[in-house]
Amino acid sequence: MAINKQHAIDPDKCTACTICITACPVTAATRKFRGPKMTGPALTRLRKLVSDDDPMLDYCSNCKTCDLVCPSGVPISTLNMIAKNEYYKTHPRKSKADDMLAHSEKMGKLITALPLGSTFANLGMSVGKSFGVMGAMGIAQDAKMPSYASESFISKFKKIKQTPYPRKVVFFSGCYINYNQPEVGTDLVKVYQKNKIEVAIDENFVCCGSPMVSGGYIDDARVNASKNAALLKSWVDRGYDIVTACTSCGLMLKQEYQELFDFEGMAEYAAHMYDSIEYLAKLHDDGQFDTDFANDNTKYIYHAPCHLKVQAIGRPSMELLPMIPGIDIEEADVGCCGISGSYGFKADKHEIAMKVGSKLFNRIKNSHAKLGVCECGTCRLQMENGSGVKAIHPLTVLRQAYGL
């Protein structure tokens, strides 16, 4: 039986230095959130003694900037998410959209299973916004929601003919790539094949649970984690490495599972888990990365997602993309975009999210870049919504440079 590790996270390691508060993008954007230290370690100590009604918990976006800057290594955001989960066991939800946004995989499966499902779903969102239906559900009227693809990545993958290679990886595509941007998944397969890597998928994988945790549905995430952890360990036992092309999925599977749950084999598979670009950078370090690129004279601006930064793997995209001849790429380096998964879609959080991302939006506009680049799907959506500049995955830049 799985044992919950939540109680193993010690809030007393917090020295109350307030670095997390000064770094928190939400605290800087609104007074509605008292800051990660207060809602996390400080009140976690009190919750052991008294019942604490803390509606401010809902304003933590789980961007994990606090974890990144904490000198004591306290997983502050995870303490916040645990507390949020407990809070909503006894308090009503603020929005009807909470459940839908936290369990987006259900909607994706339903829509892709129906003939013309994506067409009607995308039209429905557009019409629903016009008539205020989305607002009534708790979705921000001005939020640009992700559209659904007409065919899932898993369906597209089955049609791809690969050349077998000794080096093999299993790709955890995640919900966003599978149901919203399957082209990112096909780009990964093409780029990996170019680098003599064979890609496998597992149709039994389920949502990593990141949106569930952020929404305060940790118990639901635990069910998914138990399935994914067993599957991931089985692939590693067969000699496969694991790659993701979404930084939130990667962080959840590799790190947050171990902070929140205690399922067998998590540490073993986590040692073989990589971000898709990180894996290619590792290949380059070994002298095996294919640099047969065509010229690309496009001007790009790159945004590093918060969930990449907290993994402490550097900026692998900024290591590889500058190798493309003629490319003009710079890093925005202005902090969080504000979206934090589904946080910025919510009516009561959208204004905060846009304020958090305002520096990034201005940076993109002032750069005069033709395209934005980012590993996170919802970050790309937020970049486009805030700046008007289209954003793509680094895999797409590489695929185009290879002429594939």
C-alpha cells in the first residue's frame, strides 16, 4: 500500500528569511496573497495545533519560484498545495471551472473520441465566450483558451514509421500535447529519429496530475501517480530512458511525485527521466548530437518556464538552438509569464496572471522577435495572448532547421 509522504516534509526547516516572499510573482501582483512563507511553512506549523481557514491559499499559483530561491531547500509550494487540498475538503469551491481545469484529460478524451468533436468544442468555447457562458463557469472572459486538435498525438504516432535504433526512449506526451498540440509530439519523433533515437509511447499513461495538484485535488493525483509510477519503472527496467516535452509534466513525474507520494520505484525511474531538449543536450555532450542544420535567419525570443528553472537543469534550449546557422535568439529573462498551468484562465486570477506576465509581454514586444520559444504549452499560449507574437516549442525550431 502506498504511504503518503506529505508528513515527511518538515516546515521547521524554514528560517523565516522572507526571500520567498520577495521573489513570489503573485505577492508582487496582488495583496490578496500574503506570500508563500506565510501560507506554507508558517501556517503549516499552526495547522498542526488549530483549524485554519485560509482562503489566501487559493492564490498560490504553484509556479515554484519560492522553492527555487529558498536557501533551506524547503518545498514551500508543495506545502501550499497540501494545505489547499485539505482546505477544499471542508470548503466549497469558488468556481465551477475548478474541476474542469484540473481534470482536462477527461474532456480531451471525450472530444477526440467524437466525430468532429474538436470542431464543435472549439466553436462552443468561442460561442460560449460571446454569450458569457464561460464567465458564468468561472473562466476569464479575456483568457485565450487552448483549442483542441482534430486528432490526438497518440493517434498520429501510430501512423509514423520509424527506423529502429539501439538508443530508445519512451515519450510521456501529457494531456496538452496529446489533445491540444499533437504537432509538438510529431516534431519530437522527427527530431529524435534524426538523432538516431527510437521513440515509444505507452497508451496506459494517464495525466501526470499537475493540474490536479495545483487545483487542490491531490487525492485524485495520487490515483494517477500510482499508475504512472509503475509504468515508468517498468520502461526503465526494460532499458528505456523517459522524456517529456512539457516542463510541468516532467517536474511532476520526476520531483513532485516524490514530494507528495511514496510509490515503489519512483527514485529509480526519476534518475532516467529527462526534458526532451535536455536529453538532446546530453547527446551533444557525448558528441552524438546531429548539427546538420540549414540556415535559419529568424529572430526568436526564448522564455524559460518556471517549472524548467526549478529542475536545475540549466537552459538546454539556449545551449542547442544557437548552434543553428544564422539564427538570432535571445533569452527574455524577466520571470514568470503568469499562466501557471490553468491559474490564469480563472476569472478571479486572470488579471493577476496578466500583471505577473506584463514584463515578459513587454520584453517580447520590444525585442521585435518574429517568434517566441518556450518548452511549456500554456506558457506559449500566455506569451501569445499577452504579446500578440506566436510562440513555438524548441523542438519545432530544431525540426525546421533539420528541414524535416
